[in-house]
Amino acid sequence: MWYLCVFYHRLLEYRKPEFESLAGLFEGRSGPTTLEWRLPEDHHPDSPFHFVNLPSEEMARDIASRSILVKGIYELWGEGRSFEELEEAINSYPDDRKLLYLAPGTTFKITVESFGKAISSHEQSDRFQKLAFIPFKGKVNLRNPEHRFCLMDNDDYGDNNGLPPIVKRRIFFGREVGASDRKILQTYQLKSRKYLGPTAMDAEMAFLMANQAQVKPGKLVYDPFVGTGSILIAAAHFGAMTMGADIDIRVVRDGRGPDCNVWSNFKQYGLPMPLSLLRADNNLPPWRSGLKEVFDAIICDPPYGVRAGGRKSGGRKLLKGVIGPYTVPDDKRTDHIPSTAPYSLVECVHDLLDLAARMLVMGGRLVYFYPVLREEDSPEPTFPEHPCFELIATCEQILSYRYSRVLLTMVKVAPYSEEIELAAKLKHIEFKENHLKWLEDGNLHSAVFSPADVQINGTGEKFSSKPKYRGKYV
Ligand SMILES: C[S@@+](CC[C@H](N)C(=O)[O-])C[C@H]1O[C@@H](n2cnc3c(N)ncnc32)[C@H](O)[C@@H]1O
């Protein structure tokens, strides 16, 4: 059945992939799901309103209550360009779908929402009046109604409501089948977290990453660049067992003292502690000690040398030209911290894909950020590939005029083997030569740290080329 999905006007490229990942997560109960999407008449892909075909109301409810970017999902009773058209549509919606929810003895609540503008209580009651033709026989209950309805539109406010100007006004009325709960974002907001670092992942993004990874109770989730543990906290909130690693011993062992470290962050929210936090190097990963396909998801924000520079173990040896995996000498096994050397984007991505290919279960997901330049002369972004993985989603978040990060979601579709290891190396060399070199040759760093050219208009004022509607900037 088709439902009206209303998204928040945020992180626009993340909305459908999150929805689709959650549909996959909940499909077990309702059978396999292939989603179809449709836009309302005269709307644009950046619109908050989308129609989606779902197998059951139960799935709609599950998705909405878990999602970060879905505001609500509705059984649409009618839509139109004007209230007259809306009334006609609601009247012709089948009675057998309506009467149950209008029956005597039921309780209900109607809310009025207008996209891109707060409406006055006067305007609200005016709109309620326009729904007087619907034969509600139940009682209004504002606190705990059995049935909720919503009248929604994107009113005509010129081109200043955050949407592309081509989007025309459309009014919708529907019965709510599921609504989101963004209260978790308040609970987990960084400003009230005890142990923080300069690159701690914000709560909204950490939950989105966990949703992309289809985290659920009983799954084992690994973050090889765990830092302050923000991503694993989101995974643990959704019931996963967690495990993390970081090259920085101060991060995983000490933090800022006995009550201010990764462990205390988990304690602060009453979440189960990680199974382990390792001092481990992404290029000396746990598979070397015999662990094989154990993780259901690997979720991380790798150090690309932008804000947190990547490091790898074996600094002095590497400088002396010793190639091959660094091993801690036997006599230094206790309390030894290897020296480190810079770790390039190329190596980091290669090692991450290799680690994920070896250690994820089949169907497991790798969810991670990848940096992208947005300048006019930057080549179209190309993303790393690996024969074990299918790339299923790329979601850009613009961080400045010149620099973005893209959340990549990859699914393991083939088991690891020696042939695959070789094929992956070839793919990696090709990628390194053709795409990564350019990004590494100082271009990424300068895009982030040097000031953007500011244009001056005829009146001498500074202006930017920011589009009128907020699009991907939200
Ligand atoms: C972008 S931060 C991750 C922040 C983390 N998501 C958080 O919420 O706090 C990258 C982390 O990777 C670690 N790191 C750098 N090089 C590494 C390597 N070769 N292996 C493992 N961790 C590394 C850094 O110490 C840093 O904590």
C-alpha cells in the first residue's frame, strides 16, 4: 500500500537510504521488501513529502519510530492544490478505510502543520474549520488519542521556504501510522556528554550511521577508529554488542581520568559496556590474531588527515625502510607503545576495506565517511571499490563551500579469498593512481584550511554563491 512519508528537511541525501536500510532491517516480519518511491504532483526530490509503497502498516510504524529523518508516515486520505480539491479527495476515499477511525467511542487528535513556516493559532483554527465536513463521531483527546490525523501543506510563501522554487503548494490530510521520536538526540547530545574529543561524532549522525548499518540487538559492531566511542554508543543504544580500537593508547585506556573516558560515556547512558577496546592499528587489525568473520557491521569515521591525522605503528622502522607488518618485539610486550608515522588516505582506505572484507559476516555492512572536494575544478567523486562489497548508498554532507564528506554504505556480497585479495589489490592500485592521488596531493588539506575566494558584488558587499533554497546545505 502507498503511504505518505514526511521527512525532516535535513541531510537530504540521507533520508531515503536511511528509510531503505530500516525497511531491510524490519522486513523479516513482513517478508522481503522492494520499495517504490513517488513524488507528489509538482514536487521536487528535496521536498519533505514522498509517497512510498510498504507491505504493512506495522513496518511503517517500525521504520518511523526508529528513524532519525522521518517525521511521520501517514495513510493518505486526500490531497489537493486547494481545500476544495482536498475535500473532494477525502470524500471519495473509501468509507471502509475511514469509518473505523471516525467511529463513536474512539478518541482522536488532529494537528496542523505547514512546511517552512510557523502558523498562528488563528490560522490553525481556520484550517480546522475547513475539515468540519469529515464525520468524526469520537471524542477529541489531545494527550493520548487512539487515532492521530494531520493536515499538512507547503504553503505559498514565495521561494523562501527552504524548497526549490518549482515546488507548488499541495495540501495533504492523513491518518498517522507512525511517528519518529527525536528525543534520543537530546538524550545523547554531545554537549551533555562527559568525555569528548575534537572529532567526536555528533549524535544525529552516529544514529544515522547505526541505521545505515542495520544495527539491532544481538549484532556485533566494530569501530576500528573508536576515539571517544560516539558511534559505538549509538550502536549500543540499538542493542548491539560493541567492540572498538584506536591507535591512541590514551584514548582507549585512560581518557581524561577514571570517570571521564570511553567506558564512562557508556556508563553515563546506562548502556552495556563494549566487549573490548583495543589499542590496535588499522593496518595491524585483529584478524592477524586469528579473528575471522565475526562482525555484523563495521562503522567508523576514519582519520583522513583533515582534522585528526591518521597514524600507523612502526614509525622509526618505517623510516629506516623496513616494510611489512610491524611486530612488537617479545621483550617489549608489556607497556610498550610503538612509535607511529603518518598514515595516508590511500593506505587507510585500503586497510579498512581489507579488514572489513575479512572480518564482516556475509551480508554485513561497512558504513564509513569518505572526504570529497567540491570546487569547480574537482573531478566527479569516485568511491573506493572492493570485489567483496556492493556500494548501496552514498550520502553527501556538505561541510563547507569546498569540502564535503560522503557516508558510504557497503554490503558484503562475496566471501574473502586469496583471489579476491589479489583482485582487491589491483582495484586499489587503479583507484590510487586515478582518483586518490589528486585528493592527497595537498588538495584536500587546502580545501579545508585555506580561505575560500569571496566574491564582491557591484555595491562592494561580500556575497556567496549559496543557493536561495537550502537544498543539500541543511
Ligand atoms: C576521526 S577520529 C574518530 C572519532 C570517533 N568517531 C569519536 O566519535 O570520537 C579518528 C580516530 O582514529 C584514530 N587513529 C588514527 N590512526 C589510526 C590507525 N592507524 N589505527 C587506528 N586508529 C587510528 C585516532 O586516534 C582518532 O581517535
